[in-house]
Amino acid sequence: MKKVMVTTAKWIIALAVLSYVLMAIWQTYKPLPQGLSQRGALQPATDVAFLADETWTEADGRRQSDQAIFDEVLRLIAQADRLVLLDMFLFNDFGATAEDSFRPLSRELTQALIRRKDAVPSLTAVVITDPINTVYGGLSSSHLKALSEAGIKVVMTDLPRMRASNPAWSGFWQLCCRVFGNTNDAGWLPNAFGDGRVSLRSYLQMLNFSANHRKILVVDEGEQWTGLVTSANPHDASSHHDNVALRFSGPAALDLLDSERAVADFSGAAGAIPAPTETIFSDAKREPARQAQETSPYQEQVQVQAQVQVLTESGIRDSLLEAVAGSAPGDRLDIAVFYLAHRELIEAVKAAKARGVRVRVLLDPNRDAFGLKKNGIPNRPVGRELHSAGVPVRWCDTHGEQCHAKMLLLRPLEGPAELIVGSANFTRRNLDDLNLETSVRLLASTGQPAIAAAGAFFEREWRNPIGRRYSLPYTDFADPSWRRYWQYRLMEATGLSTF
């Protein structure tokens, strides 16, 4: 009898291990929901503008910030008559206290959406967001609740439909824990992000390390459709971060809308975003006085022809790699990014430098994360690798905030310039179909105002104009540790990381 029990136990353990391994493999390679990982067509665009939020240190040591991105988001929402679609990763006030000087972005955005819906009851308003804003179902979000009560459709992304970013954990979680769901009234553990208490189930889901990391806006603007894609979140404690954005009008805005329709559909909100055939997309006339009053401050930038392409998930990776691989000797290639860890992209940058491309890389030193100190992974080990290959590297001079831009700017000696900006960090998680991500690719002459503005932004951050310090030399955060280098490589390869 004892022998039978031991044999049975062995079979049960073997079956459990096999189930775990098969589930981990399935979650790693399962088909993506329809409509993801896209590279849209290059579309003609007007009213194209590069926007930036910047933080720097004055000569006397004071920290200063100059913000433009959410000012434009709020302006666009305030003039919309037919549609507002917003997809934002962090939409909360976690980590911000009354004593902080953070801008209350989450409250400003919530109030702007509600005001516009109240003013135009027929407005179709949809907000797509990530479960992190409810700590994966463990807390109720006052902002999202207020939006729902005002008649704005709130769509919570169904993250388990995505591939596993951390399969070593997700293979187990899918079998043991997903079925139990979560509740916001049974919290007994501290909220890792701010006030309140959450259940153990919140932490168990958090360890999947997956996200809807997109940050976009689509609105009607007069008789045109306008899109804005950014690296910025409406998150109060992120309001001092450096960020970038591109706004544009034209067919690419509707491509952006299509990419969001796919997320709503697989998240149980099919039909929330109007279909292209609905009357909401028919031309609408406005009174001339009103249209003039609401003209974008960036509309003087329409005179130079530009093309915009919407990119999502691995489509971003493919466009980044093509841009770097297509650079030629003498071209200028500038990269400014919060996380740089993707192996294929790093090798492509090193190869570009070796063939004579004038490469510069500006990185966050990865030392600050909302009051917590970090160990510099992945950027410092990657910075060392690039520096050793002769690539000039500088670090953002951060003091609590983050250098949160995700930007590649290629200015060739001949032909059009290329700018890629958006939500995606340059890592495996962000570029290999694990997170939901959106970036846009702008193709235009080097003299086009948005290209010129992006170049000027990078030059300020790199060169530290008189009276302002944005960045520091490579030696300030040089990291010779081989242990941390191989730690980064292991974390990047396995998904056992938050980058």
C-alpha cells in the first residue's frame, strides 16, 4: 500500500510539473489577439508637432520643469465634439502627497474628460487603461469610478490575453491563481504603490510583469482627426519626468483608433470604439469663429510635408532596427531612452558606430524610482558596453524624477529624417510582443519643424546650454561590474525583471 501511495504521489508531482512547464510554454508562444503587433501605412500628416516635458538643474542648484504634453492633451479634449479616445498606462495619484510639488495630472485629466462629456452629452468618450491603477483589482480607483459615473466608458485591459512576460511565474499563476479573480474590499496587505490595502491576489498578479503600456489620445478637431502618442503618463508622481510626444492630424489618427479598437475588443468591450462606418466619422462643419478660437498652437507647422506611421508592439522593434541598420556613414543617429536593454538593438547600434554613423546615446542612470534607489540595471551595464564600442554615452542628471523619453532620431546626410517616439522602452518586454505598446514614426525633411524641434530637444539634453544642466558625462555613472552586467543579461532573457 505504501509503495502504491509513493508511486501515485510521484505521478501527481510529475503531472503538476508537466502542467506547469506546458502552461509556461503556451503562455510564451500563444497567438496574440487579433489586431496587435502592427505597422500601419505611411500616411500624409498635417499639424505635426514634437512636444517635450523637460526638467533641469539651474546654476544655483534649483530644479526647474517645463511641461507641454498634458497641456496639449487637455486642450484637445476641451474642443472635441464627437470622440475622445484615451489609452493611458498610469492614471492615478499613487505616491503623491500633499507636501509634494507634483502636478495633479490624474485629477486634471479626470476633470477635463467629465467637463467635456457634460458639455457635449453626445460625445463618445472611451478610456482604456491598465489594471495597475486598481492594483490588479485590489483597490477601487476614484478617478475611474468618477469617469464611469459621468457616462465615460472605462475599459480595463485583459492582460492575461497577452503573452507571458515572466513565464517562470505566469506558468504557475495561470494554473493556481487566476481563477480566484480579485476583490477591492478584502485588502490586508499594504499597497506597494501608495495608500490603501490590497489582497494577496494583487501581488500574485503583479508578478506577471505584463502591462498595457500605451499612452495615446485620439480626438476630432474641427473637420480633421488628431492623434497624440507620448511617453508621458497622467500619474502625479511622474509629473517631473522628462517625456516626449508627437501630435499629428490626418489618416494616421484613424489608424491609431483602429489599433485601440483591437484592445477594446479582446478586453470585453467590443463596440465601445465606433466602427469606421458609423456617422461619427462623417465630416462635420464648425462655425468659423469657434474653429479659429480652438486652433492648435502648433498648426503653423503644416507647411512642410510629412508622413506618419502608427507602430505597435513588435512593429516598433522592426522599425527601430530598420532605422539603425539603414543608417550610413556620416548620418546622425541620436537615442534618448529610459531603458535600453534589447540585445538585437544594442548590437545594431554598435554596428552602426563601427561603420561610421555618428551615434549618441542619452540614458537614464536608473537610480530613482518614486523614492526608491535602484542599482543602475539595465542602463549602466548597457552604457558600459556601448562606451567600450566607442559609442558616446551621457546620463540624464536626475534627482528623483526619471529621464522617461523613448526616442530615436535619424538625420541622414541625404534623404528624409526619421523620428520614432512613443510608449515603448527599448527592451525585450516592450518590443517583443509582451506588453501593449504604441509608438509613431515620422518621416520628413530635416527642416520640418517637428524634426527640428526633436533635434533641438536632444541637443539641449546632451550639451547643457548655459545656465541649465540636463546631463552628466559617462564617467559619473560608469559601472565596471561584470556581476551586474550578467545579472542584466539574465533578467532581460528570462523576464524576471520590471524593465
